[in-house]
Amino acid sequence: MKHDYQLIYNKLYEHYGPQGWWPAETPFEMMMGSILVQNTSWRNVDKALDNLKPFLKPEAIDKLSIDELAQLIRASGFFNIKASRIKSYMEWFKIYEYDINLIKKRDRHKLRTELLSIKGIGPETADVILLYALDTPIFVVDAYARRIFYRLGYDMPASYETFRNQVEKELPVDLVLYNEFHALLVEHAKEHCKATPICDGCPLFGICDRRLD
Ligand code: SF4
């Protein structure tokens, strides 16, 4: 099947409108949220971020012991592992003196490689950080995107990188587009293309291979 990611994007955008997605109040909060959201929903992340609010500055997180941090983020689940991952992330962040503008000056590919070398930061987490905290146009491959494109009938590469490159090859390098695309796919997976899809009224109905008639 021919891939036409721009067409999918256009149809979702026309149907759901601009999402203006920004799940956190600051880039640093977004960084913390992208680790906390691993294996859980953003609702639980919100609870953890609420507890973490008085400490949502790099220096303050750094001063917390790993056990204190784990207790504060309990609501996000897997809190001991996530506390340890946040601490590893902070070690890397400290190299840049906690300066997001300094990080943004790095070459995008080198930056991604650095993020992926941090313990507990996989491609999806790295790309959410790059897109929403560091303003890098990049396609986030998550379970929702996989589900939607599979149902549409696309050849789904098993590898994260192959899928990401396949999408990025066809789309302009546009930060707003990638920000919106991820948010629109999440919205679509929640509204229509759920585990059991609600195909009636779906904006992609006409181009979907696995629609329920
Ligand atoms: S038609 Fe159904 S299966 Fe296809 S994208 Fe829409 S909701 Fe998903």
C-alpha cells in the first residue's frame, strides 16, 4: 500500500482541529513527564507531577535522594525504577548545566544518540523529549501510531527506527506538524481507533483496510 502520511495528517487535522498539545507547563516538567509516562497513562503522571510540583526545578530534583524522589512519584507506578531513571537523566542534564538552550544548540542526531545512551531512555521517551521539550521535529512511534497505521493497511516495520524514518522521509521538517501529528494520533486512538474501534464517523473510514462496516 502507498504510504501517504500527509493525507492521514490532513484528514485528522480537518476532523479534530489543531490540538496545540502541551501536556506540561515547562520543558523541564515535560522531560520529567516523558519518563514518568512510561507504562502508564498521563492521568497518573499528572498526579505524580502534582506531588513533584514544589521540586520541579533541576537543582531541587537533584537534591532529593532517590528514595524521596520515588515516594513523590509513587502515583506513576514503577516508581523505584523511574526514580532511578530520572536520576540518570539528571546526570546527563547536569553536563549542560541544566540549560535547555545550550542543549538545543546540539546537532539533533548527536543529541538523540546521547539521550538514548541514558539508562532507561528508549527511543519513544527520547523522541517525546526531543519533540515536546527541545523543539525538534521528529515523529514519535508509539503504540497508538502502530495500531492506527496497521489498521489502515500500511506495511508496519518491526523496527522503531525504520518506521520513524519511513514517516519522516515523506513529511516536511516542520515542528508544528510533528507536534500536531502525534497529538492527533493520540486523540484518534482515544476517540475512534480504540482497542475495539468505533469506525462509524471515523475521519479515516474511506481509506482504512480494516474498518468495521
Ligand atoms: S475506520 Fe475504524 S479501524 Fe480504521 S482507522 Fe477508523 S476507527 Fe480505526
